[in-house]
Amino acid sequence: MPNCYARIIGDEESRIVHVAETNVSAGDERTYERDLWTYIARFLDGRSLVMLGATSKWFNNVIMQECIWKFACLRDLQVPDPGQVAFGWSKLYASTFDGSHSYMFRQQKKHIDWMRIGAFSFDSDVAFLSERLSPPVKIPKQEIIDEMLQSCGACLLRKVKTGIWIAGTVKNLQLVRCPVCDQEKCEGTMQMLDARHIELFLSQGYQDGSWDYELIGSHEIKKRVRRAYGAIFDFKYLTSKTTAGVFNCKSWIGKANDFQPKAIIALHAVAVNTNLQENQAGILIKYHIMRAGAEGEVVSIRISQQLL
């Protein structure tokens, strides 16, 4: 084991111990010591990183390296590297984990009890949205989304922003007032699968309110419905082994008398299910999206099922 040499510098309030494996001249050991703390930071969660950075200016400079926050973000979200991103990784980490996703879109006083499911990735720009998870999967051939939904309960959505997406749902669906409801008579009983690009909350269009949700399709199932499903897939991986578990419904949807929402996350897909209480009228299913401008990429997707 090599010898270690230490040198203490600074005043009483900000003294730093510089470490090196050999007895080097003052200043030459800094690179080794900085790399050491960069390595240690890989084992700390976001809160611990912030606390360490607050101890001194030197530690703050070390901890605020983008490579550290990128590693922490990908580690905590359990997703692969998306490549280039539009914002710094420290900002992306903060917007992802600061609790902002628990509030209704631009209405922070209206808490909707949003529950994070997890993160998944879009490698392609085509999404497969479905309200049915029973194989075999039917790929819609129609061009109009409403026609796709009517024919097979699924649709293809193009021009989706690639990268990391954060998915969530609403807790206790039998009690929560619908945040996207426009029915005159509504008892607030619904399920909502909500997915947002990781950069959404930092984007100017979101912050100034110029981006908003639009309804792209809806239809009714006017008969007794036992379960409400909602799923979002990267179409490129629809038949991949990485998404096979989503279609194995019995492994995750819960027992028939369990009315709390259940969800599953995969590398390139997310799905949610709620077992419904006795109903006769059926459900209304809506598909909303948000674009980054009038003709921009899709940056948020919502699938909601509401009892009629």
C-alpha cells in the first residue's frame, strides 16, 4: 500500500486537507484530491451533495461539477444516458426531485396527490399509446387518431421529444377531483397516467404558460368496465424483451378487490391500472398532449379514464 502525504492549508474556518500518494510540491496534490472527492460524491444522494457543497467554497466547486449531477440523476432515475440535454444536470436533478410534479399544471395551490411511478426513455420519436394491454398488440393502420382509438383502443403519436421522461399517476383515484375534466356532471372518479419530458419544467414555454395541453382524441366505452388501463411505449421497443413485463398484467395489476392504482415502469414504457368498483355506464377515455409550441415536439402526454 503506497504512502499517503497530507498538507493542511487555509484558516480555521476553511482548512482543507490535501492528499497525495507521494510527497509532491504544494499545489500538485490538488488534482488527486479533487478526483477523490468526485469519486466519493458518486455514493451520495442529492440532499447529501447539497449539504457537502455548503460546507465550503472549495467543496461547492467540486460538488457542482456537471459530471457529478449527471451521474446522480441517471443513477436515481435508473435510465441510460440520453446524450445531449438543453439544461445543466444540476438543474435537471433539482426540477425532477423538488416535488414540483405533485402540483397541477401551473396551479401550485391545487395539489393533486401526484405519485411518481418512475422514469423511462424515448429513443425514437414515435409513441404507442394504449388503453388495452391484452396481447396480441394491434398496430393501428388509420392516420387519424380518433379512428385509431375507435378501431383498436390504441394510437401512434409522432414527433415525440426523445430523452428521459418522468411518469406519474394520481393516488386514491376514487376520491380525487379530475384536473382535466370538462364534464358538467362529474363525481371526480378517474385514472390519469401522466408523463413529462425531464426538461419540461425548465422550459420557457412551460413557465410562461404559452404551452398548454390539447385534446387529441377521446371515446367512450358504454358498458361495464372492470379495469382501467393506460400505457405509453416507445414504439421502437413495443415488442422488445424490456417491455414484456408490462403485458404480463397478472404480475402487477393487483387483486380484483384492490381499488388502489398499480403501475409498472420499464426502460422504454410505463403503464398504470386501476380495478374499478361496480359500474354500468362505462368510462370516457381522453388523450391529451402538450407540444413545445404550435408545431413543436410532444413534451407531455396524459391518458385519463373517467367513469361515466
